[in-house]
Amino acid sequence: MDLELTEEQRIFRDRFREFARGEIEAIAKECDEKGEFPKELFRKMGSLGYLGIPFPTEYGGSGLDLVTFALFAEELGHASAGIAVGIYVHVALALSAVHAFGTSRQKESYLAPGIRGEKVGAWGFAEPAGGSDPSSFRTVAEQGPNGWRLNGTKVFISNGTFADFIVVTAKTAPEKGAQGMSLLIVNKGTPGFTARRIPVMGVRATESAELVFDNCVLPQDALLGRENEGFLQAMKTLALGRIMAAAFACGLGRAALEASLKYAGERKAFGQAIGAFQGNQWTLADMATRLDASWLLTLRAAQLAGEGRPHIKEASMAKLYASETATWICERAVQIHGAYGMAMEYPVQRYYRDCKLLEIGEGTSEIQRNTIARQLGLK
Ligand SMILES: Cc1cc2nc3c(=O)[nH]c(=O)nc-3n(C[C@H](O)[C@H](O)[C@H](O)COP(=O)(O)OP(=O)(O)OC[C@H]3O[C@@H](n4cnc5c(N)ncnc54)[C@H](O)[C@@H]3O)c2cc1C
């Protein structure tokens, strides 16, 4: 395993870090307060090639490796977790699924404009009856003479209020349970499709929504990939997504650690900087150590996935450890800041509210543990 970044990866990271500081971190507080996603960011990032990192040049992508993609996700998470979710869902889930399973026509219609930032995607998997257990899903797509008739509800769908298209899972052979699911692409404005915002405590810039599909008629070619193979396709998409979610958690954890180190050097108590107390030093040392361990797990999973080698277990380990570490670091960061950790003018309260999503979205920590246990041969 290569622990050193290549020259190209370092140049990319430094260039994107500068962009993320000026264009994302600078508006993070305002977007969180307003609970609004800065939609113009998609076109801005698309014009600079930032939405097409892992995709082929044929569709306008950069064709870069997955470690570079992880560096991108890490910087996004560092700049603003709320904004990062919207970008991440668009690239790592919606566009990735179209890239992996789409026809050339679907790639022309969704992937290419998605990479340019002209169309925004969302990923519609979770349902009200439970996000972890796909066998409980009730969204159904029936084939008819005019195409597919889609009925059902999805919940907490990021970008749901404004996305131009949503990749949804629906049962196309309900009698087969999760094995009878397919992926379908639903366009914004489809009659019968409505979206309603669901306010959440963290990642508030992400516009999470409930999506209702009431007798939506979709064309025959709305099917993405193979009929009844949607569960497998969704799991493959999520395995890559988990690596990016892990990288994103590393970025958020780094932001909280940096804020804590700065504050520990400035804040005085009992005549000395609070960073001079051994208890705080050990906490900061543990934060840095666990963060490095998170990044190493993430790097390993990204390298394996990039080489086309098995990575299900490694992706789950990275996501599990990095997200739980981010939560731990953000909680400690608030403690180090004392009352100012809860003050709205300081960013650590936002990190603390934002981090929790990472243990829930993309498969909860419990589901990651189940996946790892199965990969260890446990039944
Ligand atoms: C801000 C936000 C954005 C989101 N964005 C998206 C999105 O863009 N697209 C999307 O599809 N979804 C999205 N989600 C939904 C997310 O994926 C689901 O919330 C998640 O999958 C968990 O589903 P659930 O909330 O229904 O929990 P449940 O499945 O009901 O689980 C409840 C609890 O039981 C535990 N549990 C369940 N099964 C087991 C088991 N077998 N063993 C042990 N414990 C178990 C869970 O880990 C959890 O702790 C988002 C959620 C949030 C909060």
C-alpha cells in the first residue's frame, strides 16, 4: 500500500483546498443558518472540472484515480459538511450509478451534464418504513404499455427539493423482496412527483426531502441497469460511496481538530494556555492519532477500489471507524472550547451537529458492523 501521495495528487489537493476555502468554507456558516444549499456551486465546480474526478474524459470527466477522489471528499468535509453532502450525493451516488450502469444515451443525458454542473442528481434509497432494511421498502414500479408506473415514498433524500433527476430504487418484482428491486431515473417535474423539505438538526445546508411518487409515469428507458438487479447495483454504488463518506468524515474531524488546537493555544486558564494542561494535550494527541488511523483505513479502501480489487469489508471498516471518530473528535472539540463550543459564532457547534449524519447515512454504524461480520464469515 502506497502511503505517499503522488505529485499529481498533491497538486490537485492543494488547488482544490484553495477553492474549497474561498468558495465553500467562506459560506458554510451562512448556508447552515439559512438552511439553504448554494445551488450555483454546482455550475462553478462543474466548470472547473471538480464534479467529474472519477469519470471518463469521454463524458467530460477527468479520469482521475480514487485516491484523488477521496482527497476531494476530505477537503469538502473540511470546508462544510452540510454543503459536502449535496455535492457528494450528486457525484458519488447519482452520477456514479449512471456511470456504472447507464446506457450511452443515459450517460449523455445525465452523466455529461451532471459533470458540467448543469444537472443535479439525488439518490433515493431510504423509505419511511426503514432505511436499513430494503425488504421493507414499499416503492413499486409496474410495467405498462406507456412505460413504468411508479408509486411510493422516499425520505431524507439530499438535494431532493431541487435535484433535476433522482436515481430511485423501486420494487419491480415485489414477490422477490430485495432481489426484485430495480434502479429508475425520475426527472424533476414528472407529473405525480412532489418533494417536501424535512428539516434536520445538522448538515442543514443539505436540503433533505420527502419524495412522493403518486402514479408517476416514466418512460421505458428510465430503467437504469438491469431489471431486478437494483439491489446489487445499489450496494455496489454504496460501497464506493462509503469510501467517500469515510474521507468526508476525515475532513470534518480535521476541521474540528484544527479549531481545537488553535483554541487550546489561545485560551488561558489558571495562568496558562489550556493546551498546556496534560489532560487536554492527551485528548488532542488522541484526536490526531484516531484521525490518522481513519485516513489510513480510507486510503487503503480507495486504493483497493481503484485497483478493482475486493473492498466491501475495507470500505465498511473505513466508513465505520472514520464516522465514529469524527463524532468523537467533534464532541471533544466542543468540550475543549468550553461554553464557546456551544456559541453559534464558533464553528465547532456546527461540526458537532453535522457529524452525526455520518454514522447514520450511507448505512448506519450497525449496518457497517453487520457487513464486516459477514465478510469475516459470520452468519
Ligand atoms: C441528513 C440526512 C440525509 C440523508 N440523505 C439520504 C439520501 O440522499 N438518500 C437516501 O437514500 N437516504 C438518505 N438518508 C437516509 C439514511 O440513509 C437512513 O436514515 C439510514 O439508512 C438509516 O435508516 P433509518 O433512519 O430508517 O433507520 P432504521 O433502519 O429504522 O434503523 C434504526 C436503528 O436501528 C438500527 N438497526 C437497523 N437494523 C439493524 C440491524 N440489522 N442490526 C443492528 N441494528 C440495526 C440502525 O442502525 C439504527 O440505529 C439521509 C439521512 C439524513 C439524516
